[in-house]
Amino acid sequence: MDFRDLKSWGNALLRVIFPEVCEVCGRALTEGENIICLHCMMDLPKTLLHNDQFNSIHQRLAGSVPIEKAAGYFYYYRESDYAKMIHRATYNNQPRILHWLAQQYVSEIKCDGFFDGIDLIQPVPMHWLKKMHRGYNQSEEIAIAISAATGIEKCDCLTCVHRRSSQTRKQRFDRWLNVKDRYNVKNIESLNGKHILIVDDVITTGATILACCEAIHKLSPHTRLSVLSLGVTHLQ
């Protein structure tokens, strides 16, 4: 038995003793499955919005900032097991879930040309105190995974200058007030003429990601902007 066989046997034994489970349904994963079991992947409520030139994400972001491309992996229903998976990844320090989801999404939309022409990937920034408390910025982890899968550089041209309160229980207008003027742009000259993809974990009303787009557009109106998230809520 060579080293590779021994390693494979050891991994199989570990899976028997400490089985990895699906992050959605909790069932033990089988050989070849990762993070989410095949059954739950088949039931993932995908949006398929990325091919629509003006989709529901564009509609909720419509205003003074032109958004070119908009994509969201799946519909985010607050009490669903898929939403709880994102919540665990965000608040229980499990970035590997976000990495895997982002990689899966890239593999599904890359061939449709979604990333063609995009120069930089910018995650929605988090205030440094909040990041220190939580341990990491979930949007940044998604951007890192997308950058690795596409070869497009991740940038850090936005900073969060004020720590905002939680958006979770706020209504649409309150969310907008909560993030208005929260973000500053640095190295603005490096963005001129570029196409920037703004990345977040979940788009609800769109207030947060729109505030990021507005901050860039205000100082660099010729910078092209697109947006992407893993989850997208249905607006009532």
C-alpha cells in the first residue's frame, strides 16, 4: 500500500468516525459531496437572474447609479435551511461555506460571460471594530473565492467609516438611512475607466450595496459598476 492509498483509507476512516454533514439538511455527506448534499443542491432555489439585462436586482437598485450586470445565486427566504446556512457561515466563523458557494456559483455563470469585462472585485467593506468582533468580513471571503476562481483581482477601494447598527429588523427606508454616507473611496484614480464588481453575501432591499455603488459613482462617474451576491430576497 503506497502513501496515496494509505491517505485515502485514512480519510475514509475519518469520515466514518466523524462524518461530514450537509450544511442544509444535516445528513451525512457521501463520497464526492462537499458542504451540501446532492439532494439539497437539486432543491437550491436558484434565481437564474444573471442572464437578464434588467432583473429584479436592477429594479431594487434603480436610481442615480447605473448598474450594468446583477447576479444572485439563490433566493434567500429568512426561515429556510439555506438562509440558516448563510447565517451560520456569517456568525459562526465558517468562511469555508461561503468559499464553496462562491466557487459553485462562478462555475455556473462564468461560461455565460458574466465576468467578461470586469476588472476588479470589491467586497462590501465592514467597519474595523465589527470585523474585529466577528473575526472576518463575509463579503470579503466571497470576493476572495470569486477572485481565485476567475483570476480577477480583488481590490480594497472602499472603507466603512461609520459603524452601523444591524440591518436585520429594519424596513427599507430605515436600511437606506442606516448606510447612507457610510462608505468612503480611496485610490479613486485607480478606478477611473474600470468595471468594478461589488460583492455582498445577501441582497435584501439593496440599501447596503447601493450605498457602495453611490460612493464610487459620486467620485468616479465613469467607473462601470456591477453587483453580485449569494442570496437575494423577494421584496414584498
